[in-house]
Amino acid sequence: MDFGWTPAQRAVHDRMRALGAEADAAAPDDRMRVLARGGALGLPIARDLGGEGLDLVTTALAYEGLGATLRDGGVLLAAGAHLFGVALLLARVGTPAQQRAWLPRMATGERMATVAATEAGAGSDVASVEATADRAAAGYRLTGEKRYVTWADRADVYFAIARDGGDGGAPARGLTALLVPRDAAAEGRGAARIRPGAPLATAGLRGARLAPVSFAGCEVGPDALLGRAGAGLAVFQIAMTYERALILAFRLGAMERALGEAVRFARERAIGGQSIARHQAVAHRLARMKLRLETSRLLVYRAAWELDQGHRGQAEAALAKWHAADSALQSALDDLQLRGGAGYLEESGLPSAVDDALGGSIHSGTSDVLATIVARWLGV
């Protein structure tokens, strides 16, 4: 087994690391544009569809580079929802016409995509969604209220999951997955009926711009259907597998950066003329941060490799997201506690890092949901 990186992969990592630093220096509202301009939104998309055609392992390494220098976890979450939750899904299950229509513009960030699945009564249990996709003369009519939609007020297209409304009086069966353009009004189909709410005041990940979205009888054509009508749950599971495998790849870079800063602090901070790094309790805290980083790396890259091989990868993706999220949160807490009272000050940036990491344990499936997926994979 080769754990090394090729010069080409290292070059991609270094380029994304530099891009992350550029985005970090930009105003918050400009960061996504910087990522788009630098090619971060199309890395694994095929070259003939506007991307770089990278494998997913290299894409994960690229996002690790971004996370090492860009501290805005919210905008990286939004970029991941766009690329891993929607664009890769299109590349996997979209028709050739859908891919040609959307992927070149998604790869450049000209059209930003996001996932609209969660509802008031359907979070982890997406099968319980109440939004409906009724058959209409020109395609489908989507009606429902979605919550916690990433990049909601700036998205150009929503990957929405709704209960199939049946056809010609037939009872509803299963879920239907739709790709809903926000500019449907240009064809007289009522984008005015897509109403994003104001961004929510979340504790962390503010750059993700989470908000509710209302679909009030929004009509889309038959070309909006992803997969088969009534088979939307399978489509959604594919999207979540890609997202869970890769959405926290940027956290690897963030965890490595935080560990380096913590080590430097422990070496330089002296009490009674002695570096606190000499205390075993401090040294062990740092060692555990390193352990979490390296085990998270192994699971994230394993999940990406599984998907590159064409395997389903659901359990591997669940393990990667579960472990990386829990590790990032615990290491963020260790990093804060290492500094004592100074770490609790907002100016240190560490309370915000804890809040961001806490969000990672919720989005794309909570730890309990992911544990259930793994347990089912084990046959229990």
C-alpha cells in the first residue's frame, strides 16, 4: 500500500493551499468567488465538462490544503455541499443532457448548487419529508418548506427531495429528487415561488449562510428529475455518501494547522521558568490531537479511495465523517483548554473554532445517524 503522494498531487495541494490563503485574506462575501476563480469548485469534474478531472483522493488532498489556510469553515462547507452534494451526484446519476447543462457552470461557480432536504419534521429521517412533487402538465410542481439549507439565499439551483405526488390520481409512492433552478421564472414557471429566508444566526459556520427555503408550487420541467420518479431516496443516499466522504476533508488541514499552533504555544509558554510542554498532561493532550488527525486522515482518504474504485462506500463514508467530526470537535476543545483563560477569549479565535467544529458533528448526518449506518453494515 502506497501512502505517498505524487508530485502532481502535491502540486494540486500546494495550489489549493495558496488559494485558501488568498480567500482567507478576502472579505467574507468574496471568499466563494475566490475559490471559484481558483478552480476549487470543479476539481473532480471531468475535463470535457469544465473541471480538472481529478480523482477523489486527490480532491480530498486539495481540500485539506484549502482548510490549512482558509479559516472560514462555513464557506468551505458551502463549497462542499455544492461540489460533493450536488455536482458529483450529477456526474454520477445525471443524464448526459443534465450534465452538459449544469456541470460546466457548476465547475466554474457560475451556478452555485446546494442540497434542500431537511424539514421541520424530517432531518435525519429524510424518508419522512412532507414536501411534495406533484405531476404537472409541464413536469413537476414542488411544494414544501425546507430548513437549514446551506448557501440558501445565494444558490442558483437546489437539489430537492420531495414526496412523489403520484400521477393521474394514483397514490404517492416514495420520494422524488429534483434539480430546481432558481431562475425558472425566466421561462414563466415561477422562481418567484422559491423564497429563501434570511441567513440564520448559527453559533458557528456563519459563512455557510444556512437559511430556510420555501417552494410554493414551483414548476419545473421533466428535465429536472434526477433518476426515476419515486426513487429519490436512493439518489439522496448517493449524494450523502459523496458528501459524507469528502465534506470534512478541509478539516484535516484545519486540524493540522491548529496542532502546529498548539505545539508552538506549548513550547513558548513558560510557567516558573519552564515550558509547559514539559508537563506530561500538556504533552499528552498534544499527542491525542495528533492521533485524531492521523486517524481522521486514514478514514477520509479510505472513503475517497473506495468511491474512486466504484464501490458504494456508504459505511466508509459514514465512518470518515463520524470520526473526523468528533475528532475535530475534541481537538478544538483541547486546543482551547491548553491556553486556559486566554483561549476562552473571542479574540483568540478558539471559541469560534469550537462552534465551527460542533456544527460538523451535525450537518450531513449526526454521529448517531452515522453510527446507525455503520451498525447496519455490520448486520446489527
